Amino acid sequence: MFKVLAQDGAARRGEFETVHGKIQTPVFMNVGTSAAIKGGVSSVDLKNELKCQVELCNTYHLHVRPSDEVIYKMGGLHKFMNWDGPILTDSGGFQVFSLASLRKIKEEGVYFSSHVDGRKIFMGPEESMQIQSHLASTIAMAFDECVENPAEHSYSKASCERTTRWLLRCKAEMDRLNSLETTINRHQLLFGINQGCTYDDLRVEHMKRIREIDCAGFAIGGLAVGEPTDVMYHVIEQVEPYMPKDKPRYLMGVGTPSNIIEAVYRGIDFFDCVMPSRNARHGTLFTWNGIMHIKNKAYETDAKPIDEQCGCPVCKNFSRAYVRHLFKSEEQLGGRLAVMHNLYFYNTLTEKIRENIEQGTYTEFRSKYSPLLASKCPE
RNA sequence: GGGUAAGUGCGCCGAAUUGGUGAAGGCAGCGGACUGUAAAUCCGUGACAUAGAAACACUGUAGGUUCGAGUCCUACCUUACCCA
């Protein structure tokens, strides 16, 4: 299912075949938590204009609203949001982290207070798999605990061991669900998730343990949650040698353009992050010359496109001055255009990464763009 | 001409108990943050200054009462409304 087509150092150019189409890696998955890209971008935009390969949705959010039963009745997420490409659903594990004040963790699973109406929600490995099966995503993520940083070694160790037990339960439940005639996508894939906070021994031990479990891919979770960037890169370097070479590797929730370039350099294939969409809605745009705050006065009468090197529908049609105006006057179109630009940028970034790995020029690409894309755009 | 009400820091709005620390807060402007989305959100922002201290400045204007005045008194100015 996963083939490495080319390699340049540790960087891999791959292809992952799924029932919803082939994914060219490295890939950036576009985050539409509640079956929608925030900022008003639809699956039609993603497909026709933004070079999106994979859309990511969230188990917890969709369970809360509109409920997975509703989506199941509507024929699954693909039909529901009219997206025929691959979909990855996150398991709700990140909400164990982000809704820290609203949940309680037990061996059987996690008790949440809904962030919408406060009602009690229980989610364990089986529930997460059942919901994701209803959603009928291409790839389901294992239900894990994303441990906060910093965390005690003893807590992280116990949490890792529980996450392993949860993965075994996820695997068993998914196999059962995939065998049911009533299941919409009976070829749903499961990705296991590595945890261990920033402790090398826990990370490696956990990776060695979960690679024994038959998953379609493996993710590194629990990073970019407050630790310094060099610590994140260090953890990737520690874990990567123990990740199967014939399966995709997914760095969850990461990251900045520079983070992605650096992680690919260290052997990662899949990414997702809210950063392009969230920052766009907040007026921060990514360009090939660095980061641009479009609300800044400097762009008040700037007739140039956001990025002269960019081929996105926004840069082909509108000026910086116009987009700035939309933001300053709180027109919804501003957010939409900004999100479209940033997603196109991320999808083009991974496209360029793939080309450079194929051509064996990834090291030069990385040296040039890793610092450049993290800098502030001049002008 | 007479009467009533009101004037608050940086453009606008606006709070301030029976007078009691150098006047809350909001908007706008300007800048920043954001990493498996409780986020179209949050933070900073009078001026000056690298920063701190000192100094300077504060309720239309000018006086007065008082230990102490945005709050009380007097005059004037401005605005709104009412009566001629």
C-alpha cells in the first residue's frame, strides 16, 4: 500500500494507496475539524483550487455535533461534505490534551464534559473506533493520550503503557467493525500513535512496542505542545529509526513551514496543522519570502499580490491592499481569501518538497527555505 | 432675548459610590501571538525613552469652597433641546 518512490538522505518521496485514491507524500493534510475548513472554504475549493490531497476531520467534534449517527445516516463523511479524496479522522486523543479542564482519564477511556453544552461524554478506544467507522474516514487514528509538556517521567511512562493497551483495543475493535456488512468503509485503516513526552527512553520503548501491532501507518504525537523546536526535532531523530520503513510516518499537528521541511529531512511523510487556517483568519499569511501580517499599515496601498511567486486564486486576482481592507473592515471574504492562500501555500510547499526529493536537491532546498520561510517577509 | 440639559485622557463612545490613591471600560488606530482547532481568537499599546527612575500631563475655560474637587459654588465658552 505504501511505496517509497525516491529517497534523498532520510527524506522520503512516497505514494500511499487507499480506497479513496493515492496520496503523494510528503503530504500536508488540510484541517477541517468539524467537516469544514474554518474561514469558509469548502471541499470544492480544496479540490479545484487548493491542491488539497487529504482532508482531516475530528472524531470528538463530529460526535458532539452533528453526531456520528447523523453522518452515518448521510452516508459517511465523504458524501456529507462532498469530498471524494482521502479523509483522516483524528481520534479525539488531542482533546484529552486540549480539553484538559473538561475531562477525566481512566483505564477504560476518557470522560469529557462537552465543550458545547457541558453534557457528559465517554470516549474510550472502542467508542472512538465506532465513531470513526460511522464517519467512514479513510484513515482512523488510534485513541491515545496526548500528554502535556512538561510531564513527569513516571506519569508519561504509565500513560504510554495505557496508550499501548488502548491501541490493542482500537485494533481489535476496528477489525470487528471492518468485518460488519453495515460498515460504510470496510477498508478503514488504522494508524498507531507514539507518545512519551520528551523522554528518549519512553519514546523509543513505546515505538518499539507499537510497531509490533499491525497498523497501516504510525504517527508521532504529543509534539509541538510547548517544548522547544530543537527538542521536537531531537525526539523525531530518536524515534524515526524505529518506525517501519515500509509504512507512512505522520507527525501530528505540525507545524510551521520550517517545521515541515525539517521533519521531512528527518524522515516524516504526513503532516497536519491548524496553523495555515487559523493564522490566516488572524491575518498572518505565509509567502515564499517569509511571514506577512496583512493587517499591517505597510500594505494599505500595496497593489502587489500577497505573493508574486504564488499561483493561488487569491494571488491571481487580488491585491494586498484589498485583502488588508477586507480584514480591517471585518468582511468575511478576507478570512476566506487568506485561508485559501495559506492552504494553497502549504499544499504547494509539500509539492515542492516532493519535487526536490525526486531530484535529489532536498538538502539545498532545506538550507534555503527552512530559515527563509520562518523569517518576516520584507517590504 | 429667556429657560433646561450636557461638556471626561489619544480620534470616538463612556464609567466614576454620599467630594477620598495620578479617571474603569469599550471602539478605532498601531503592533504582536497562534503548531493532531473550546480560537473569524487572544495579548500589548497616552506621550517621551533602549529600559528603569525622575520629570511632565489629566475631566470646556478661569476662579472659589475644602485637608482633599470630574463630582460642590460663581462667571464665561461651546453644544443640544424648549419658550419667545
